[in-house]
Amino acid sequence: MYQGCTFRSGDRGAVRPYRIIPYSRNNKFTGREHHIDSVKRLCKPNSHNRIALHGLGGSGKTQIALEYVYQRASDSDSDIFWVQGSGVLQFREGIRAIAQ
């Protein structure tokens, strides 16, 4: 089963922004500013963006993505949906969670 954090902010009854982020922010994240800046350049405001980070396991892809997502979440009212891309089943579960 997909387990993630779901956030709703704003006034009571507000449904936006809607966020599904499966991990907490790493408050000890440092460095990698050039990677975060690259992701920011690829993500245009007010559009639908899909970004894939690739590399060896343990190289910090998830931490880079999380830091970007939490920065974006604090700077805007964007909806954020995190979908695992490590396999077909995880991807389907993530899409199902968004649909619900």
C-alpha cells in the first residue's frame, strides 16, 4: 500500500494546494545547490512538470528531489504529487493515491 504524507493548507474547506509527499524533509540537507538549481530551471511555474532524476543507488537522488519539493511547497501554492518510479506496482499505487 502506498503510504505518503498528505497536506492541505489554507482556510478551512480549502482544497488547494494539495500535496502527497511520502517522506519528511531532511533538515540536515546541505550542498547540491547546483542540482536543485537545475531542477528549478526545468520546472516552469504554472505548468505541469515531470522530472526524472537518475543515477546509482545511494547517490542522493531522493534527497535532491525532496529538498526541491519542500522548497517549492513553501514558495508557492502548487499542487505536488510524488509518484514512486522504482517499479510498475509502486507507480500504480502512487497514481491510485492521487486519484483517491
